[in-house]
Amino acid sequence: MSQDLQFLYMIRPARPAMLTEGPTAAERAAVGEHFAYLQALQASGALVLAGRTQNTDESSFGIVIFYADSEAAAGQIMRSDPAVLAGVMVATLYPYRIALLAAHEPIG
């Protein structure tokens, strides 16, 4: 996998009320699978970082920054995210380049 090509996908809840009213059982399951998917990307060396804003209004979003060999491969990684596959999250892919990165691992 090329570490020269970086991508970012932004995800937003398909149903924003999931953040204020709580997730349905199906949403909860998809988000759990999403987290496991990101952990597998991390273990493979593809994931740079993943996280989400802490607000719960309609502007809330998450990002996943990762390496892929091509834009087509990056699109496949994004579309294979279980939360995207289940329709719980809506995702948009962007070519990305990290300009500065802290030398330490994030906490938590």
C-alpha cells in the first residue's frame, strides 16, 4: 500500500436524531461494526486517524484519514465501511494531504 496517497472520508449520520434521541438497535450494531472496521484498517497500517466532532446537532461529522493505492481503492474502502453499507452514515471521499502531524499518538 502506497503511503504517498492519502484520502479522507467525511461521514455524517443519515438520521441526525441518532445523536440526540439515541441510536436504534440497527444503528448501534452498524456503528459497532464501523468501529471494528476502523480498528482493522488501523491494524493493517492504512488508517492514519479517525474521530468525530462532539456536538450532537446536524453539523456533527466524523473523519477517517487513510492511505490507499488509488482513488478507486479509497472509494472501495469508504463504501465498505459497515455504517455506510447499512445506510446509517452518509460518506464523501476527498483526496487529502497531511501537512503537519504531531509526533505523538492521540490519547484515547
